[in-house]
Amino acid sequence: MVRGAIQLSNRLRVSALLISLTVVAFGTSAPELIVAIKATLSGSPGLALGNVVGSNIANILLVLGLPTLLVGLKNDIADTKRSFTIMILASILFIVFGISGSFSWVNGCVLLSVLTFFLIDTFRQNKESAFNIGNFETQQRVTDSWRKIIFFLFLGVIGLPLGADLLVTNASSLAKDYGISDAVVGLTLVAIGTSLPELATTFIAVVRKKAEVVLGNLIGSNIFNLLAIIGVTSLISPVPVDPSFIKFDFWIMFGASLLVTPFIFSSIQFNRLSGFLFVTLYISYLTTILK
């Protein structure tokens, strides 16, 4: 996925950040979309909502925290201020709709409209900066053919969701055998399972020091989770919101997103200490909801 994304950005002469915010983010969010639709059609909408909220929490605290705990990341080379701001605004809109007690088809239409704005704005921003050669990876020699690029992206987009779906299906069955609620299953086992593509992509990108791929993938995935997944799901059927989400989980998701703000808007780097903090907070969160 990472190799295909970087080479695609070189071929198209667009930034790796743009590809990460769109192609990579959509590919790594595919498991959440699959699970949400399956859960809604099978009468378990709580699983779908828990999956989205839990995945967004896991993306920040676990997916970003674990690789940076092991390696660290120089993040000031990636300008993600605009996309990160959209992610925060999308989170606020999502929570406002959730507090009403249910995501209706009207809410779904609004969420999908905001997603459309995000995609158009992202491409527009890239077009405006097209003459700034510093925004592109053109200094890398492009060695992959179109066939190879498509092949790598195909493997990433298809293979990662399939692997995650295998884990989700079996983990969910096991959890339900022990009488755990759909919301908790979605927030924990399913959320971690469907976040594995982001974790795999992020780990490889951190090792390769591709901060634009790391942050673009995570920000884009969170935006897709909030706007696309619940947007599409609520068009299929209304998604009721368990009171526990309003009292606790929504605010943990929002708080986790705010933790990243200093790293995005200042020169503070993601180092092993911040990685340790993020992972510790995630373990604490899991311990709290599993009590």
C-alpha cells in the first residue's frame, strides 16, 4: 500500500499527502465500512457505531502511538493543518448528531455532503500547490511501472480488508459467546481488528520516515470513518446511539484527536515519549470500558 501510494503520487505528480488522504485512507477504512454495513443489515447497529468510534480512538492512540513508541517520527515535514482542522470539525458535527440519540438518513446526507466538500477541497489545495516542487516526491526516481503500481495498490486495498475481516468475524463470535454487548465488541475487538490496516500501513511508513503518508492516512481514515461510514450506514437504516457513547466514548474520541493538535500546529515531534503516552492512554481506555 505504502509503496504503491508513493509511486502513484510520483507518476501523477501530486503530493504523497493527497494520495494518503484519499486512496490510502479509503483503502485502510474499507474494513470499517464492510463491518458497519454487515452489522446494520444483521440488526446490530451498535456494533457499527462502536466500530467507528473505537477505530478513531485506536487510530490516534494505538496506531500512531505504537510505531512512534518504537521508532519515533519527524512530523514537521508534512503540512496537515487544513485536513486536521477538517477532521476536528467533522468530529464535532458527528458528536452533535450523536447527542440527538440517533443518526438518521438526514444526518447521513449531511455527513456525506461534508465528505464531498473535503475531497473537493483536498484536490483543490493540491492543484493550487502544483507548481511548488517542494510538495512533491519528484526527487525520488520512479522505477515502478503503472502495472506494478496498480498491482501494489490492489494488494493493499483488497488484502488488508480481507485480513482484518477474518479477525473481526472470529473475534466478534468469540465475544458474543461470552455475552459482551455489541457496543463494547465494536469499541474493542472490532475496532482494533479494523484498525490493523492503518497500523500496518503506519508502521511501514514510520520506518520509511514518510510522515505525510502516516498523518495523511490517519487523518483521512478518521474523516472517512466519521463521514462516509456512518453516512452510508444511516442511509440503510437509522443508527441508534447508546447513552454510554454520549456520556463517555464520544468525548474520549474527541479528546484523543485534540491530543494531536500540538504536534500538527507546532514543531513538537512524535517521539518515543509521546508514543508511550498514547499507548498508555489507550490501554487505560480499554481497561475502563471492559470493567
